[in-house]
Amino acid sequence: MSRAHPGPRNLITDVAGIRVGHATDPAALTGVTVILPDARTIAACDVRGGAPGTRETDALDPTCLVEAVDAIVLSGGSVYGLDAASGVVQLLGSRGRGFQLPGSPLTTPVVPSAILFDLANGGDKAWELEPPYRRLGMEACVRAGTDFALGNAGAGLGARAGALKGGLGSASTVLPSGVVVGALAAVNSAGSAVMPGTITLWAGLFEQTGEMGGQVMPQGPVSLDWPENAKRPKEAVPGANTTLAVVATSAALSPVEAKRVAIMAQDGFARALRPVHTPFDGDVVFVLATGAHALEEPRALALSYLGMAAADCVTRAIGRGVYEAESIGEWPSYRDHYGL
């Protein structure tokens, strides 16, 4: 019997028809990541953090009219970063992407987005009336492809993971049915990605093929105290952290089923970060379902398996995002901090 295993790239782009592009502003220490499906795609969203910053996520409620999206945008820049989606809308609209209402000369791209806070990371944010995000959104969209960088890339450039440097990660799984699941995460969490008193990533338990450097599990119980690499409560500011994730799958899902996968995928955050879904974080999961593979019967069981795999991929993507990050300024990377 075949077993689930990472795809050939171990990236979200192992899901056929999904591309990813990054654009960064190194001086400002910020960036944008665009997840671009080749065609309009069924989507859903689940928000669990206490301080989210989002655009068009309400439209993804299964009770609403919108079922398919043209892109998903993840951006640094806090509220300024929401303008990255405007750049993507502008570019995709010029290409004729989106839905077209009767009598309208223009198509209307649907581009939900979410932002993370990287305004206090030391970069030059003196952009006055011209924040870079609309431009970065368009640049990331143009650069979308099947191979992309991890770590200090795109929306992960200015990210932090507790007291360590955060970053962008991705992972994939091919299920025995042939359905492919992939995840991408931009990790800017208030919580820690490291087990207290150890050098082991919480996500290390789910590591596949050495994707996090070959994690070594602790030999005894870990501390239940506040994690030493999490932000202390006195350092935490509401809205100043967020982990963002996108799950893609080749499965054919309804909007309601995609929503259930998004809910289950949030468990991946809890496996990789502690604490998580705090009042200080704006944690969000998006799901894209390309529809290339029918779910097996019984359908509810197949959906449960798919949601479990999505959560596992999110866990691994978060772990890889922290592992692949590089030190910037006063924010040491995981590998530098522990001398790995």
C-alpha cells in the first residue's frame, strides 16, 4: 500500500496549477507573496487570531456569492500592506482575469489578502505618501512560478517568530489517493517555534526528509512554562504579530468543504507555535481547491483525511519558515541562535 509522501518540490506548487511569486523591499525590510492559480479556483478562509488584518475574507464565507478567487496575497506592512492586493487586482484585471458582470467593460478579479506586522523591525519605512505595496504586489504576481525561495523571502522578509527571526516556509504531501496537498506559511508569531529548554522545533515531530535540518527529539518532558523564545506579555502589542498560511489541494471541494479544511488546517499552527491564536496575532488560513481529483467515497472520511494532511503541511511549512530564515539586525535566526 502506498503511503503519503512529500511532492517532488516539497512546495505548495506541487499542486498543479498553483504558482507563487515574491517581491521585496530590502531597505524597508518588508515584502509580498502572491499565490496565483492558473484559473479561478474554489477558496475558503478561517481566521483564528485575535488581531487579524484582512481584505475580502468575508466574501469567502460559504453563504456568500463568491466561490472562486483569482489570487491570494500575503503581505508585510500591516494596514499599508493591504494595498498589495490592489496592485494584483490591477494587473490581473488588465489581463482579463476575474468575473465579468453584464454590461461591465472590465473584469473583476477577486483577490483576498492578509497582512502581518513588520513595521517595527528596523527597516526604513519613511515612504510618506507612496508605500511600496501596490508595486510589490504587481511585481510578485509577474514573478509567480513553480519554484520560489524560502526563509527571508516575500512576506517573510521582515517577519519574526517570537524572539527569533521568522520567515516563509512551504511543504507538500501526496496522498495515497493521488490527491496533492501543499501549504505555504509566513511566520511572524508572538509565540515560540522552539520547545522550551531544547533546540527542537515544535514542528520537528512532523519533519519529512530532513526538511528542517534533521530535528532531534528531546529525551524527556519539555517545560510548560512560558516559552523563552516567545514574546513576553510586557513586550507583546495587540496586532503586532501574525502567522499567515495558504493551503492548496488538487481535490475537488465545495466551498463548504474547503472551509472545513481551513478550520482543520489551523491545527497546524498549534502544533508548530506556542502560544498561538493569541490576542496579539492575526492568524489566518486560506484554502484553494483546484478540482483536479475527485474525493474518494465515503466523502466525509476522505475530507477528514485531507484536512489532517493540510494541518500537517501547515505545521511543516511553519517549521521550514523558521528553519530557513536568516538573521537580520537584532533578530537572530534559529540556526544562528542555536549554533546549527
